[in-house]
Amino acid sequence: MSLRTRAHPGPRKGFNPPFNCSTSNHSLPGIADRRAYKEGFPMSTAEYSGGLSPRRQLPDNPSREYLRKEAKRLVRLAAAEGRPTTLARVQHEIAREYGVANWAELGRTIVGAQVASVLREAVACNDIPHVVRTLDARPELLRPSLWPAAIFQAKSLEMTELLLARGLDPNQCSAPRKSLHFAVDRKRPDITAALLRHGAKPDVTDGEGFTPLDLYAGLAGGYGPTDAADRENVALLLAAGAQPNLWTWIRLAETERALAILRGDPELIHAASPDLGFLPLHVAARMADVVLVQYLIDNGADVNAGENTALWFVCQSGADPKRRLRVMEMLLRAGAQVNRACEENSTALHYAAWRGPVAVAELLLSAGAQNGAMDDSGHRPVYYARHSPVLAPAEKAPMLALLEAPRILDPAFSAAVTALDAGDETELRRLLRAHPGLSTARAEEPGWYAGQYFRQPFLLEFVAENPVRKGSLPGNIVDLARAIVEAGAPREAMDKTLGLVASGRVARESGAQAALLQYLVSAGAEPSCAVRAAASHGEFAAVQVLLELGAVADIVTAAALGRVEDVERAMAKAGEAAPQELEEPLHAAIRAGQLAVVQCLMDGERWHGSAVPVSKEIMHAGTPLHHAASFGQLEIARWLVAQGAPLDARDRQYNGTPLGWAEHCKQDAVAQWLRTP
């Protein structure tokens, strides 16, 4: 668990001071609450003081010296603000903030906290002699906060038995989890047995309502008891009287017990678990329990029920891959929605790409999964395959190959794309003669690679290398395009290809963009259908070529080229246009560095309700300032800030500030200015 804290600035002496000190409206030291966690387990000030309810908490090793200096600083600050006070009063208020009656008691509390902290460290290090000496001298320090250190950190049976012998209650703990949870989590049946002998309750629940047996629920990545220690822990808990519910039996891989409960009470098929609200089918799918999943489907379980579906659960599961595939097939046959958006708009394919194996992703794609689907973070499944820490090394390359390119099912079409990529005009023409329908056919590409704009592409569209597949074009790409056009490519294919060439960087970087545009227009493509895409993507050389070829500039093109009068005419003609209709021209103007156009489009007094507000997100992510920062447009960024653009605004897709966008895009000049505007 992370500490949401920040180290105190500058050098200091003594132990850790309270964090982020400041003054409140009542001259009290509004010391930001630092939850005193050690390895993720909290310990409250009330443990030390036993007094008032604290509004602030001490760190693990608090320093009275630091607090004394802080009190003096607050006295000086109050005097400077015309609110004189005394040191004694400020010290008294600080003590009350920490839940004790006065400054002297706070000093004793700090000493106790320091001794207790050292004791916990000794327990965690399994230092039996030190613990014995400390508890002999200070028996009041025998507290529930020692359980995490003894079991979770030290994993020591000897230390556990020492604390039990001293009378520490195994059912009490300052952490959300209890001592039995730690023993089960650490796979220590010997410690489990000792705790149960001393009265630990086998069904004790943690802060989220989970029993020790529920730790096998996959909450920490587990999928039922997996080794001898797990099985021994389960046996000990059951023998001590633990009473698992239906969902726990499923998580324990006890299929027959779960079936017996369901047969006795069929209504449970549609019931949600008392902990996380999972349906039996969700848990059975995550456990890849083939028998139980089939039973639930046969008896009316809804395969698409819940925020997260059973198909989503089995794809994120770490259970046996062969069983997972069988469960997926059952769910798909029963009507599972393969592209259903679940938690954070992730789909089953997102998790299949992250977890693997490749066969799971292949099954989803064959059922119509879209590998162009984006989740709330703006990531496609291939992103998770590329960055997965759990995908097997041998699976990574084939998974990326599966998700990084269109999935073409027709062998002849696939062979033609291969010939095109290789620059083999002879082979391409041979294939076109052997398969006369290739030039007019669309690739059966159920994955929607790159999303809607490249769905079921014509063969000619692969000429553009947009979306990027190989990153380059062969030198004879115009001849290859000519071969496909001469074989009968339809006008629709030429228009779409023209737009892809005009808006793609690979054609430009390969030196073929202008030649391809000229050829496609000469073959019958309409230049006006591509000019907007070129302007929106910053391909301004392509814009000029298309205009020379007869394209008519629309408002986006005019904005990118800085034609303010054309933009004004388009605005006047549109009348009361909604602000979202101006997002694309505004984005194009920002990208091209056309400040005058930006000022025109955002002129609220002139255009009234049509102008784009300075704080509005455009193009689905980021304010105008975000985009100016990402494109390195310092002059536009300065103007936007002067108009009130918020520097701390965060976009919905990446949760980044304009400064973050500038840094990510390596726009150093804008980033430097945004740090000190």
C-alpha cells in the first residue's frame, strides 16, 4: 500500500516529523494526515494515548523536537498576521490535535510511540530476546498492531507463540486483516494451527468482509488451493468450524459441494455474493470450472449479466489455459457478447491480450472481437500485450503479431498484401489475374484493426500503410497501386486510399505521398474527400498537393492554412453552430500554429454560443492548452493562458496536465514556460 505522503523539505534532526505542516483557519497546525502504515498496516495514535479522539496522526518515529520548532514557527506566523498568541497555547492546541490533553502528555505519547515502533521492528525481525525484554518492562505495549509484524513480515511461528503466550488476542488486529488472514496468505499452516488453538475464529472477517478461506478467491491472484500448504490451511479452517458459503466453495474448487448447494436452492444461481457482488457464474468462470459453468448455463444463468461478464472474468483468470478455453467456448455458444464493454470500458480481449495465451485471443477474434476497441485509458488490447508482466515470454511475440496487424482470413487476399509489402509487382499482378475479385473485395477482418476507419479494407487501401504495419513503403509503390487500379479497384477504394495516403506519415516519410496522390486523382479519386483528413493530421504538404489537384478547402483546411477570412465565412454561413462542430478546425489551427484562426474560433463575443470555451476538452481529450503544449505551439499556449486556460486541467483519457503533455511530447520550450508562466 502506498504512502500518500511527502518528505519534509530541507535537513532536519531527530525522528520523522509530521508531514506537510501548515496553519488552519483557527491558528492550529493543520498537519496533513499521514496514516501511520508499516508494510501496509495502520496503527492509530489512540493506541498510544488512550485519550481524546485524534484529528491528526503521528508518524512511526515522531520527533518532539520537530513539534517544538513547529510550535515556535506558528507563534511567529500568528504575530506576523496580527494574531499574537503564546507558545504554551500553541503547544496545547498541537497536543489536542493529536488526541492528548496537553503538551507533557504528548511528549510521553511520543516516547511511547518510539518505543512501540522499535518493538514492532524487533517483532518483524524475529528478535525474540529484544521482544521479551521490552514486554517484560512495558507489558502495555502488547498490542494488536504486532500481529502483522509477527506473521506477515517475520512469518515466525516462534514469535506468534510468544505473543499468544503473553495473552495477545488473535482476533484483534489494528490492520484490516486479522492474524488468521496473514497466516493463510503466507502459507503457514503451523501458524494457522497455533492461532486456532488459542481461540482464533475460523470465520473472522477482515475490513472488506472476507474470511481466511476467501483468500483463495483469487483476490490476490490465486485460483483455489494450489499446493500442500494451501490444502492444509483449508483443512485446518474447516476442521475448526469454518462455514464457507456457495461462492467460497466455488473458489476452493469444491465443485461437488457447490453443485449440492445449487441443487438445494436453485435461486442462488442468480444471487450475488455478499462480498463483491459476483454471481456464481462469474466465480466459476474465473476458476475455469468447466462442470459448474455448464451446469449454471444449462439452468438459466445469464452469461452477459453484471457489470463484468463471465467471459471477461475467464479471460483475466490465471487458471489452467485449456480449461479456460473450454469455458470460453461454452460461454460463446450460450451467447456471450464478445465485445461487451466491462470495467473501465475494457473488453474480454483486453484481458486476453494481457494474460494470454495466444489461443484465448485467437478464439475471441474468431468470434468477432474488435482489437481496435479502446478502454477508458485510451489503450487497445495490443498495448496490454506489449506491457504485460504476466504474459509468458514465448507468448509475447505471437500475441503482438496477432494484434498488431489486420487479421485477414482470405488466403488469396493475404498473399496479395504480402506481395504488395514486398514490392513484388509480378506476383501481385499474377494474383490479381488468378483471383479476379481481389481488386474489388474487402478483407474479412473481424478484429477492426485500428478501429472503424480501417474496417474491412479494400486491397488498394494497404498501399497507404496507414495504419502503420511495416513502417515503410516499397520504392515502386505507385506501380503497385496502378496494378490494383487497372485490375478494377472501385471508386470507393480509390477515395478511401486517397484519404489514407493524404493523412499518413509513412507515405510522406517514404517520399511517395505526392506521387501517390497525383496518380490516384488521375485515376478518378476525388481530391476534396481527402483534404480535410490531411489538414486534421498535420500533413500540410499533402493539403497543398490536393488543392493544386482541384480540392475544395473546407473550414478545417482553411483553419490549418491560416485563412482567417475563409474561416469567418464558414462560421457566418453555419450560423449557430454547436461548439463541438468547431473542435476539429480548432485542433487543426492549433496544430498548424495558426494563432489568428484560434483567436477567431474562440471569440465568444463575436460568435456567442458557437465559440469554443477555453476550458473545454476538444477531440475527446484535452483542452486547447493541452493540444498547444503537445504540438509545441508556445505563442498559442501563451495566448490561451492569458484568456484563462487552466494550467492544472487534466484530460479524461490520460489524466495529464498541459505540462505533462508537453513533457511527454518532448516540447521543451513549452514545458519550460508552463512551469513558470
